[in-house]
Amino acid sequence: MRSALGEARKALERGEVPIGAVVVCGGTVVGRGHNLVETLGDATAHAEMQAVTAAAATLGGKYLNECTLYVTVEPCVMCAGACAWSQVGRVVYGAADPKRGFLRFGPSLLHPRTVLCGGVLEEECSRLVTQFFAALRR
């Protein structure tokens, strides 16, 4: 999760919503990403999408069932769908997102064999996003 937080800080430096993600396979980071929505002008350029795409390219295949995705904030429905299609083995997130997170609709959006774990470094992950939006409102 610390690596995902590092990615979130990269997003923050770019003026993006500070969310970061890494994909780990066999103890090695095989994909990294942070939000690039504003930079690319692409609503689908979420951290998870960047990390999953990078992992698939690194591993040479679309299925990530032996991998763990670490992301600083609960994935949205789109990103949960990408995790399902790529069959990510485990999703670990930091802060919950009750407004836009996929759990609002139920964990069944993930692949049936995907293991879900939330609340890892929750306070630190949450603080980054909270401070970002508080600064926008000033």
C-alpha cells in the first residue's frame, strides 16, 4: 500500500485526485498507476486502470488471477469491472468511498474468486483525498 500511496502523491503533484494503485505478482510490482484523468482528458484514466493495463503488458496476458491490486481508495464500478474482467486475484484498498465506490452496489461486481480487503492504511489514504478536496473548496 505504501507504493500505492507514492503513486497517489504523484497524482497530487499533477493536480489530479490523489489516488494511486500498484499490481503485485509474486512479490514484485508489475504495474503502477495514478489518476491521469485531467492530464489525459480521459474519464477512464483512473489509477486502477493504469495499473491493470501496465500489469497485463508486463506479464504478457490479460488475466491477473495470481496478482494483488493495491489501491488507495475503494475502486469505482468501472475499475471493479476491469478487475473482474482481468480476474485480479485480490483487491486491497485503503479508504472506503461510500459515494462512488463499487461496494455501494455490492461486492459481486468483482470476479467470484477475487478476495477483497479494505481499510489498509485507511487514515493516510483518506487524508490525502480529503485534503485535496478541502483545498479545492478554499
